[in-house]
Amino acid sequence: MISDESYKKGLKKMKEMGREDTMLNQRKISEDMYRLSVGALFGDVWDRPHLTLRERQLITLAANIALARPHGTHTHYRSSHHIGITHDEICEVMMHVGMYGGWPCIAHATEQYLEVLKERGDPMADAKPKRDPIED
């Protein structure tokens, strides 16, 4: 299965990202699945030396947005905030991906990000957007 070293590195990386509660649903049904996910994904892939944690987070966020993932993207918005990626940077990723992946990517990403902002108590999540007047 997965080595204890990879598993421990994975747990450490998850803590660094503020993701200690990630994938616990896997653990409910299979300890092996959880250990494999933690060790392989966070211990081996996320801990590789050639990209920074920030770069990996931005890449993962972009991939999830482009693929309109129904699950997982929320946790990556949270991780982004945790490691210091700003709101403006997250919006830039959404816009950039939307240019390549299509406008529906932006729409889906916006809804998911608003859910995370609401969770955090950010007033932006509940603010009523202003409308521009339509000229004849």
C-alpha cells in the first residue's frame, strides 16, 4: 500500500494547507483508501520539490475550475485562503480559466466560491450586486 513515510508527509502537508479535515469521508468507509489518498496525493505529489505550495494550489484551483468539479473545489478555495492566496488572485484564476475553458467555468466557479465566502462570513457573499442602467 502506501509507505508510512509518505502518509506522514501527507498529513504534514495537509496541516500546512489547513486541510486536516479533508477526505475524512474516505476514512469512514476505508482506512486504506484514506491512507492511500493522503500518502500519494499530499505526501508524494503535493510534496514534490519543483513547484511551491502556492504554485501547486493555483494549478489545482485552475484545473478544478476548468473541469467544473462538483466536489473538491470548495476545499481548494479554503486552502488558497489559508496559505495566503488573495481574493483578487482567486478571481484572476477564474477569469483566466474562463477564457480557455469557457464562460460556464466562471459561472460554476463563482457559485462555489460564493458558498465558501458565505461560510467564512464574508459580507460580499450576501451583498446585492448593483445593476448598470441599460441604455436605449
